[in-house]
Amino acid sequence: MSPNSEAQGERLIVDAARAGDESALTELYQTYFPRVYRYILARTGNTYDAEDLTEDIFIKVLEALDRFQWREAPFSAWLFRIAHNALISQRRKQTARGPTSQLNDALSVDSAGPEELVESRLAINEVMTAAQTLPEAQRQVIALRFGAGLSVAETARAMGKGEGNVKVIQHKAIAKLREMFGQPKKRQKVYESEKA
Amino acid sequence: MKVKKLEDILEECINAGVEGRRTVEQSLSLYPAYAEELEPLLRAALRISDEFHAYSPAPALQQRGLHRFLAAANDRHRVRQLTSGFERRGWLSGLLRTPGLAGMAAAAAVVVVTVAVAGGVMLSGGDNENGGASVVNPPATNSTDALAVLRTKVDATKDKALTGSITAQDPDLAEVQRLIEELRSQIERGTSPQGAEQMIAEIDALLQQIVIANPDLANDPVVMETEESTRNIANVLPGGATPAAATQPVTPTAVPATEPPTVAPTPAPTDPPTAAPTATPAPTATPAPTETADARGPQGLGD
């Protein structure tokens, strides 16, 4: 399917969802829920937050859906701006409450056996931990590109930056993460052997 | 010929790798001059991508979220149906042509329904021989005062709604309705209060919460009977029937929906609902989503 027809298809779905069509609402939800979840997970490193916030974000999306306008920003960019704003709001609340627990057993890994599950948790902990140390813009690009699965163009729209700028930020972020992965850790050993 | 920058090449190779179109080696062979620098970055990027995509929300969580999402959508749809029903009324069509008043009109309509449905008594007066809500408090002297009083009452009602302790017969709710009416009439007389738009949005949000707390409200058959009641309210509008007729206590169950109004006719029963498309609650009270993705206000995504 070409990007244009994909965009057209999404437009039909979004418009139907705005009119209250339940199947369109379901489709939107199922398309974006895992992506929003991963985005929040990438930003917070906390599954409890990711679970609660992802649900809340969809209620906010619903409340704002009537006001969404097809201008220049794609729907995905608009949706992830809502997600970002919700995240900021939640952080303000958390600052008052104090920090919550980090990655936990509630993580669900697709098609993973017990060993792979443990390995994956170690891996995502490392990625998350590393990502948390990045500067805000780099962390945001990583979360949107790899967590939410947005394209560079969509990421640029969501962040209000140019595509060239996003590519530069992405390059720097990956280089920095790679340096962190390169530091001696148990997981690195596994990864190097996989690579070999 | 324009030389590709490393970040462009990296992006292209990431996409090719994530989409499964090329292996790392194939990408490196396309850019041999960059291979040494590109390889570690590309492998790191693909690793990050793989690890993120290995994680999905638990199916139960997703299902629970979907249920909540659809329930909220359904509630919103009911509210919309309810308010659009009132937008079609003749007495409202004139009001809806007043800029900025569409949301307020819809809000007023829902308050009336809320009070009438659960209470069975119109506004706060019920059988008050003095004419019900119109004499509960002395009217505010101007639109700014009216707005301030309205805000206080809305806040009080909102607090109750938030704690789930509001009832449709709540006097505060009736008072909100009375104040909306008062404000509307003042605006129609030519006063243009600042802050009315925001008030509309707040009242709209409040009413949605109330209707959501009473999900059966939108489909309740008594709603139909309250059509007559809304016409009675119309009679107190400037240009409508005499206030004395309008302030007679109305019991919705006593006036079947199919009967014509027992008081003076509606101000403009044949008016087309020209303003209906703009009558979505408070359309101008919040910025366009492309500029502000959250009703709270603009917050950029960048750093």
C-alpha cells in the first residue's frame, strides 16, 4: 500500500471515528495503543506508568478528536503530541508524589519463552536505562522513532522540528546509546556473541 | 551531485532494516565509503528497534483500555445526541445564531433535561408559588456580575459532580440554569461579557460529566416530554411569551411529548437549524488541535 493510500485510509478511519463509528474507534485504538504504550515505556521506563497513562491518553484523544483538523500534521503526530503533553502532566504530578517503581514483571514480551523473557528484560532494561540518560530531544526522538514507530517525517511533525534536524538528533542519540552499550556489561557479552 | 550525509544514509538503512528489505551487510555494501562508521550505528539502531518492538501491552490491559475507550466514546455520543436534539428546537435556533452562544445554548438545554428528567420538576421552583427559579436570587446587575456568580455556581456544582454526589434535583444545577438564562438575556440585550466563551466550555464539561454519571439520561423517554418544558423556558426569553406564563411550574410527566405547547408558541418554530453545525459544545473555546494537541494548552514536543 502506498503512503498516500495509507494516509487516505487513515483519514477515512479517523473521520468515521469522529462520527462515533465504533469499528473505526476500535481500529484506531488497536492501531495506536501498542505504539503509545511503547512510547510511554520508552519515556518512563516504567510499565505501571505506561499502562495507566496509555489508557488515559486514549480518553484524552477521544475528548480532543472533534477538534482535530486535517491541516498539515498527520494524525499520528497529533496523537503523540497529546501523549507527550499527558506525559509532562503526569511527571508534574509524580514530582509531587515521588518516584514510582521502574521496569517490572508486568512486561509482556511477544512470543518469548522464559529464558528469552529474562534475556529480553535485561536487554530492555539496558536500553531503557541508557535512553533515560540521553538529553531530552534525543530521548524523544528515540521514543518516537523506535518506541512509537513513527517515521522521521512524523517525528519531525510531532516535535515541531525539521526532518533534517530529527535525523541529526537520531544519529547523535544512536551514537551515544551505542557507546553505552559498548561499556562492559553482562548483556553486552551476549550481544557480541550474537553479532559474531 | 549532492553527497549524502551520514545521518541520511543511516536513516535510509534503518528503514530498510526495520522493514526487512535489506540486511546490515547489504546496506553496508551500498555505502562502502561509510561502512566502517555506519555499521556500529546501524547495528545499534536495529537492536534498539528490535528490543522496543518485542514489547507489547498485555492483551488484558489492551482489552480493558478498549472497553473504557468505547464506553467513553458512547457517553460522548449520547451527550452529542442529546444536545443536538435541543439545537433543532425553534427557540434555540435564534439563540444559536448569536456568536459564541451555541455551546451555552446546548449546555442550558442539557441542564434543563437533567433537572427535569430525574426530578420531574422544572427548575428549582417546582410548585413554588412565586414562580420557581426566577426568584431564587436577585438577578445580577450586569453580565460581568452574572458571569462571576455563574462561575461560583458552576464550581460548586462541579465539585459535587466530581465526587459523584450531585443529583438532578440539585438546586445548584437549577441555579446554573437560571444564571445561564440570565446571562443569555443580557447578551441578547447587547452586553457582551468577556470570559463567556470559557464559561461555556466549563459548563459543557460539567454537563458532560453529569450526563456521563447518569448514562440512562440521554435515552430516557422523559427526555421527550421535556421538549414542552424547554418551550416554556423559551417564553421567558425576550420576544417570547409573558414571564408569568413561563414561570408556571411544569411537570414533564403531565405534558406528553406529542402535545403542542400549552403556552405561547416558540419564537421561531420554523427556523432552520442553521447554526447546528457550529453547536458542538464550545467550538471556539479551545485552540485547534494542530496547534494545541491537548485542551490544557500548547506544549511543544521538543526540548
